[in-house]
Amino acid sequence: MTIVEFLSARLDEDERASKAVPVGSRGRERALAEVAAKRRILHGYAQAHSTSMRLLESPSAVNGADPWSELLAWRLAVKYLAAVYRSHPEYDRSWEQ
């Protein structure tokens, strides 16, 4: 399981739990907003990863940009998000490195 798959599954769980709380309950909308924000971060990482992998096939597509640094920044953000779930049995300790 990749870190993206792991986090997507945890965010699905968090979203279901948040939606189970009655509308108007304190914190429900905030919890749903947090899930949405985390999904955007995860999507940004997936896009940066895809861009970086394309570089392996066509290094001339860089045009002076540094997609590897961008990928590293996104990767660190995703690792920090995953660390919240470190007690989950599917959490991979290698993501801490």
C-alpha cells in the first residue's frame, strides 16, 4: 500500500465519521473542511510526483524548474499528515524516514 492509498483510506474514514455527526453539531463542518484540505494536499503531492516521474522520461521538459524540490516539499507534507495515523495497523514506519 502506498502512502497515497493509505491516506486516502484514512480520509475516507474521517469523512464518514464527520458526516455521521448531526448537522449543526459543533466541529462537524470544521472536521469536513479539514478532510477536504488534506485531500487537496494529497492531490498536490500526487501531481508533483507525476510531474517528477515524467522527467525521468523527458529531462528536457524541465525548462529551468526544479520539480524534485517541489516533490520533496509535497512528500514531507504528506508524511506529516500520515503520521497522525501512526497507530493504525496499516501505517508503514518507513514513511517516517
